[in-house]
Amino acid sequence: NMPGIHLKAFLEGAKQAGMTHLRLKEMNMSEALDYARVDPDQMARLDEIAREAWAGDYRRVGVLSSGERRYVALASGRMREICPDDSIPYAVDSLDPGWFKHMLTVWKSDSQPEGQK
């Protein structure tokens, strides 16, 4: 049992990504560990805040760490409003690989928000 590894998060991430048993067998250890290091409760909270931000409600963004703020900004499509001094490449590069994979799984089919709020 490795510290920081969350089997529940790995299985939830795999399920959300629609992974088949075959895909899970093919997954390399690095990919598996990226999913497993993600705290599902933290990601659920950040996704909830990102959905609020997508709708133009930024009230809960101020208390986030810089990494959490970048995740919310990227996921919600609100980089200008939430992290105006960060470039998108910088924000993407700064994310934990597990957070990035989670974001792609959860948010990749969402549309960009309309206009600035």
C-alpha cells in the first residue's frame, strides 16, 4: 500500500473514462498511478466549484490554492476571469498529471462558457 494512492479514485477514474478490462490491463503503471493519486472527494469539490465558475459564480474560487484555482480555471474555461496572469500552457503544465487526466475525463465534452461574466 503506497501513501497517497487511492484505489477508489483509480477505479472511479477508470469507470468515468469508460475503460474496459482490456484497457485496464494495457494501462502502464505511470497511468495507473496518476489516476490512483487523485483524491476523489477533492476532485468532486473542485468540479463543483468549476461548474459554478462556468456559470459565472466565482464566490468559492478565492479560498483555493493556486493549483486548485488553475484546475478550476482550466476546467471551467474561465482562465481570464480566474487566473488572468497565467497562460494556458503554464496552467496545464503546472497541474498534477492525475488532475489533468481527471479534468480531461470529466470536462472534455463540455462547451466553453459564453462571454465574460
